Amino acid sequence: MDLQDQLKNLFPEHIVEETSNNSSDNHLWMQNEPIICKYEKRKGKPITILEGYTGADHDFKTLTKEIKQKLSVGGSFKDDKIIIQGDYRDKIMQMLKEKGFNVKRVGG
């Protein structure tokens, strides 16, 4: 007897609602202006910076987490900017274009 069966025995009148496990791609707010993707060196180490997203901070943080997981790199979200450790401009731009974002490459 699994957990669902036990819950049905405890609460027989309860109607189970179907929940879909859609990916978080569907709720990100798209914008008209491009996201700026630029490259810098801080303390001699390369970083990639994404800025210019005008949606909710929560969506931008979700995007930060997805990028970090797919690239297996470190990074952070500070001051409405995504900072990724390393030069991953091409990969990040490709990922964002697949999601439907406009991306503009700046510098180098």
C-alpha cells in the first residue's frame, strides 16, 4: 500500500487534482529589448555577465539557476545581473535563443 492509497483511505471524499510538471520555461516573461551578454575579466579571471532583463527578479533567478546547472559552473545573481564564472558567451546565447530571448553580444 503506497502513500496515495493510504491518503484515499483517510480522506475518501477528497478529489485528486491533476498537477502537470511542466518545465519552468513556459512562465518566463519575454521582452522586446535584447539581453546584453558581455565578457569581462575580474582579478585576472574571465566572467560572463548577462544584464538588461526587465521581467520579475524571480524569473531571472530561475534563469540563473538553469544556466549554472546546464553549464556546470558557478555564478550568482546580483544587482539585476547574472554573473557566470568563465567565458561561456556562445553557449549561453544559444541557450537563451532556444528559449525565445533576444540576445546581444557586447565586447570581444
